[in-house]
Amino acid sequence: MPWAALLVVLDGGVVSPPPPAIVESELVYDRAPFRSAHASTIAETRDGLVAAWFGGTQEGQPDVGIWVSRRERRRWSPPVEAANGLQPDGTRHPCWNPVLFQPSNGPLLLFYKVGPSPRAWWGLVRTSADGGRTWAAARRLPDGILGPIRAKPLELPGGELIAGSSTEHAGWVAHLERFASPSGGWTGEALSSARSWTRSADLNDPEEFGAIQPTILLHSPKRWQLLCRSRQGVITEVWTEDGGATWGRMSATPLPNPSAGIDALRLADGRFLLVYNPTTSGREKLAMAVSADGRAWRPAVALEDAPGEYSYPAVIQARDGLVHVTYTWKRQRIKHVVVDPRRIVTGGFFPRTVRRRTARREAARR
């Protein structure tokens, strides 16, 4: 759709042109054999972009499966179900929170969860050697390992995978999981082996912060930052200065959070980019913020600000430097937005109330 035909309604009902940083915006599909969609994920393969999400009658219903679409030649393929929760005894559980990841040297990975609820789900993984067209059989992850719980994992220079994860059966508790195959391969056998995985200690006290769904920012080989969704109306953070051997205490950031999923990354130019709902309640606003140090965040791009739910963003930077975001669009479809990070102008395109609230919190923090 040409941008001249699009408008964005911002604070106070003022109508403005779309942010210049947004270079493309589209729905991944128009029609699908499911009514509801949520929790998308995106990855870039050698053949192009791949997106996945869970879809079905409604979140938590047994018919909810994992659906995949590939973007080739600037068009998304029709959604195809890549996984479901059918059990050997004939019962069926809903699927949850898919996470796609393309290792530097290996097949495309699809992590996801199956179970009656987030308090009782388990982790599985499938691999694809052809960019998401076909998938190997599902492999269950080892006991105690859930895999990346919602946001993408990161691959370290030595080939080790680090994934933000969390549990909900005893309060909301975040932790980190690490995968390092003894054979060095990304095989289903290695991914399902307990020898390949380690798990950190809990990273928060749920009585202080109920925190889940970490997204990881690497500041240096040893200095990592995890940002989490929380129940306390803010995004929380926890840091390690020694590559995950030890962690500091979880604390609040100045960023609001309405208990909704977030995602972040380090751009090729060194800045950090966050996609989140910039409010303490509701999911009508979805936006980007940028930071030079992971602590002081500046408003950058408004993605949505209209009635409806826009949530659970996933973000990657492609080889060509463009940033790709997918997110839930009104619980009916998945939206894909392309942003040119060179065009991001901080401080613009945010509702004034959000700018004032962020400024007050940063002043109090100082």
C-alpha cells in the first residue's frame, strides 16, 4: 500500500503522516483457516523471511496450532500449520509462543510450547533444512528446559545459544537457558539431549517483581542485559558482567509495561532498539524506543495507536540493515512492518503523555 494513502492518528486526535522510518507495512495474510492469531516470531533464512505464530479458535483452546508463512519475492505464502498439540493417546493440547531462529550454520529452528496452560506446558523443537517449507519431526526438550519462551535467542561467537526463558507455576520467574551441542551440530538429537542444555538460577524474586519472557541485549562478550515483561507496570532489567556466571538483582526500568510481551535487539550501528507497548495498561499503543546504553531510552517510532490490540512484537535486523517487526493485529492477524533504522529520529511520533511520563521517570532515576 502506498504511504501516501496511510495516516497515523496520534495524541489529541492530530493526524500526521506515517513516521518516515517506516518503509513498508502489511498484513501477513488476508484469509486463514483459523479465527484468532497471536504471539508471532520472525527469522531471516538464506531464502528470505519466515514468520510463525499460534492460531486457532482462541488462545488456550485445543485446536490452537503453530502456523508458518514464508516471504519470498515480497509476498507472504498462505499460512501452513507446522505443529499442533495432538498427543499419542488422541487428546490434543493447545500450542503456545513459537520462536523461530536461524543459526549461522544449521537448519532453521522452531521452538514452541504445548500444554493445557503456561503453568503446565513443555517445550518442543522442530528443524527445517529448506527455510521453513518442510519440518522434521518434533523433539521434546529435556525436562526442566522450555527453550526461548517468547523472544528470540542469540548465538554467541563460539556457536553457543543463549535463550531467555521463564516459568509461571510458582509465580512469574525468569531464567536463562544455554544450548551447546557436544557434537557442534544443530540436530534434533542434540536439541533434545539433556547434555546439551544448562539452566541458570532464577533471576528474580516473584514477590518483588513478577517477570517473564526475557529478551537479551549483548553489550559486550561478557556484559549482557535482560529486559522482561512484568506484573508491576514496568519493564524490568537484570544484568550480568561475566557472561551469565553471576547476575545482579532485578530492578525496574523507567519504561512502562502493561504486562505485555516485548522484544529488543542491538542494531548493527551499536544502538539498542526496543519494541513494546508504552503504557501501564492496555495494548492499543505499540512503539519503538532506542538507546545508546540500554538504560536511557528515547521514543523513536509509533507503530500503532488506535482502538484494538497490538501486541507481542518480534524484531530482527536483516542482512540488508532493515529492521523487520511482526506483531499481533487485533488478535485476528499478524502484521509485518519494515523500518529503516537510519531514518529513526528520537523524540518524535510518540504521544505526548508517554513522552512526559518517560521524562519524569528518567529524572527520578537520576
